[in-house]
Amino acid sequence: MLPELKIQQLRYVITVVNEGGFNAAAKRVHRTQPALSMAIRELEQRLGQNIFERGGKSQLTPFGQFCLPRFRELLGQHDRVVKDVVNQADGKQGHVHIATVPSVASRIMPPLLAEFIDRFPNLTISLHDENAHYVCQMVAHGEVDLGITSLWQGEDELDYTHLFEDKVGVVCHRSHPLASRASIDWRSLQGEKLIRNGTSRLLMGTDASALVESSAFYISNMISLIAMLEAGAGVTTLPQLAFPEHNANLRFIPLQEPDVVRRIGLVKARNCTLAPAAQIMETFLLESLQAKAT
């Protein structure tokens, strides 16, 4: 059975060599000289060989000369591991994976992540841009640490913390007769060509659900949806964050009666402990986004 080497005893040996003697080494490590000598003698007994010559206690034996570089290597590796573990525990290093819906990724996350990186420069981040359903799946399957999304229904595998609400409105071409309105109700949309998209399910269960059910178009890709709207092929409904605000050809009209919102929250896997870096990110996002919502 291999003998156990105590890190502190190895450190004493190296200190004796670096300081040139036992008395100086004892002062350096704040121990008495007899206590230091006893610790090194215990190490020698465990190894079955003297490390220092008995005549001149600060002079290494041939065995001690063999051990010294290996002790230095072992201590260096030990200290690096301890530093890494402590930094990981303190959240001073690590990698955080986040998944968000596209509108949050493009409109909200850039300034937040810039601030986060400035405050925690040793943490690295991967941001995944996915639809609401897949964001939840990535979190539930452990592919990411955190998700920012909307929940269409209860998810037993996820913990959801509400962040803010995103109002739904009608989007149409600027030349459309509805474009000049300050708000619009669902009855005004009857007879319009409604183009459904992934967020149209927000209208289900409301007075406007019949509009969704009678729609002849469904487009899941935002680029294609915008192209259809710019071509005047119809109107759609979108949460306000998903509306391309810099597009001069389109208009966003808040939907009233029903007043529909998309609830956005932070999700994480239930009954799973986040890594320290992800815990810091969770706290940062909750403080930043919940503060903006109030």
C-alpha cells in the first residue's frame, strides 16, 4: 500500500530548501523549529528514507534531491486544483449556457450580457436562440443551465419564475387600412387574411380564437413572415418584443379586446442544483429583468 503524502509536510521540505535552513523555514511558516523538524521526520519515516542529511539538517540527501522536484510538481498541481475548485465554488470562473426565445435574444440580452461580462470577466457564456418549446426542452434535458421563455402549459420538469409581460398586437403593412389605428379589437380583424405564426396560440382560448382557427396561412420562420407582411399578403399577431421595430414598412397596433400578453419567465430544471456560475447568472437575470418590469 502506498504511503499517504501530506501536502503540508511537502511544503515544509520545500520551505527549508528555499530558506536555507530549518530555523528560517520555521519563521516563514509560523511554526516552532522543533515542530517543523518533527513534521519532516514523520514524512521521512513514512517514506523509509532520510530527506535531509543528519549532520547538516538543511542539506538534502540524494533521495531528497530526487524528491524535491517531484514535491514541487505535486504542490504546484495541488495549488492549481485548489485554486480552480475555489474559483468555481465562488463563481469566479465557469461557463454558463442560456437558451432564449429569439425576441429576447435580440432585444433584451445584448445589453444585459455586456453588463454581465463586465462584472464577471472570467465567466464565459453560450447563448442559444430557439423557439419557446425548444428552450424548455433544452433546459429539461440539461443541454442548457437556464432558459428565458414563455410556458404554454405547466412543465413538471421545470421551475418557472415570472419576469415580465409582453403585449400582443397586430402587425400589418404601413399601407394597410388598419395601420393608422392606435389600438384594435378582434372584431376589426374579421375578414382579414391572418397569417398564423408560432405565437398565435396566445390567442387560443380568447374571443379571437376563431380568427386563428380560420386562418389559411401558417409561417413559423420570422424572416419569411416579415417578407409576407411586407408584400401585403395579410396581417399577423406578434408580441411587441418580436416586432421588428426598425422596419419602416410595418406597423404594430396594440390588440384590445382581448388584451393578450405573452408571459416571459426564467426556467431551470426542477430539483437540480445549478453550477455556481449559473447561480450567479440566475441572480443577475432575476435582479435585472424583474427590476425592469416594475
